[in-house]
Amino acid sequence: MPVIPLAGARRDRLGKGGARKSRAAGQIPAVLYGHGETPIPVAIGTRDFEVALHRHEGGNPIVSLALEGGEYTALIRAVQYDPVTHHILHLDFQHISLTETVEVKVALLFTGLAVGVKDGGGILEHIMREVEVRCLPTAIPPSISLDVSHLNIGDSVHVRDISIPNVVILTDAAATIATVVPPTVMEEKPAEEAVVAEAGAAEPEVIAKGKKEEEGEGGKEEPKAEKGEKKADKKEEKREEKKEKK
């Protein structure tokens, strides 16, 4: 990985006030730390930074940071962006040595179309997007490419499948990076189950109808008191008929 030349200046004011002042002057507030040294607040010209990293590909850029009093080889560890404007708000530079190994995270790139996706309608599921590695700063890969075209449904690619010269992979070797899963299919109900389901849905309506008919018939029945009165009247009529015969 090439080392990018970059110029900066030391900042006198610290805190939010100093950071705002740097941004107002068209600079990016930053801090340089590492190697057991006292952190140094610095400011980098926004335009200078954009031009310097314009052609850099991948992550973990290494810069040769020129400040008053010397030059520092540094790894850009963090870039903070404004969530609305996406302007750079702050930079973290880690002072490193090109002869000492560093630990960084490297992005994974997937190439090819999995056969399980192409022919089987499967879905390539990404489990991991990056892995952690240890190597010399100049050996840091911009990204790690993985060919997934051979993956069928049920197949996976693991961290142990990665092999890069002069780079030690620190992420668990057994961890799954990506897998091809079968397509999701909506299960249709058999015709018999559908008929039973429809009958079950219609049954409450039939019961309700039966109840209404029973209620209607019940409404036609005469009260018990009226029945008793009619019986008594018939008995009385019979008595009167007997008296008349006598």
C-alpha cells in the first residue's frame, strides 16, 4: 500500500471551540496519537485532504503527515462525518512504524453469481462484511475479494477460506462469511383442508340460523297460563252440557 503525503498544522486551541474555529477556516480538526506519545491536536486543510485521498482505493490509508517539527507516518483510524451534510468533522491519525505490524479491519468484496442463486433461485446471505487482520502497514490489502460463483444452495464460505500472503487473519477461522439459502416458498393448503376450513367458517352462521328458527317457534307457543285457562273453560262447558241433559 502506498504512503500518501499530507501536510497539516498544529492546533493551539483544544475542545469544541478550537474545532469550530478550524472548520470555519476551511480545515478539518484532527488528533495524532500513538507510540506512547502525547496526543497532538492538528488541523488539515479540507481541500488538501480531499485531493490527497482522491485516488486512494479501499480502507486504512497510510499518510506521511508533515507538521512543524517533523513528519509522522500515520494510519487514518477514524473519519467522522456530519450526518446531514456528510462533510468531514474530525480525523484520527495513529502514529505507526512501517516496520511494525498493525491490526486493522479489511472490507470483504463478493464477486461472481452463485450457481445456487442463478439456477436454484436461492439467496446469497452476507453474514460478515469485514475481517480483522494483522500485517505490516505496507501489506494491508485495500479489500479482500471472495469468489462465490461456485456456491450452491446450502453451501457457505468461511474465514478459513481466505488466504493472503504476509497477512494473518485474526477473525475466527470457523466463522461463516456468506451462505446460499433456499428461496422462501409460500405453502398452499390441500383442497380437502380448504373445504374443511370453509365449512368450519360457515358453521357458526348455520347455528345462528338454527337459533333464530327456534326463537321463532318459541314465540308462537302459547303461555302456560293461557293453556290452563282454556282447559278450565272446556271442563266448565262439559259440566254445563251435563246439567242441561239432566
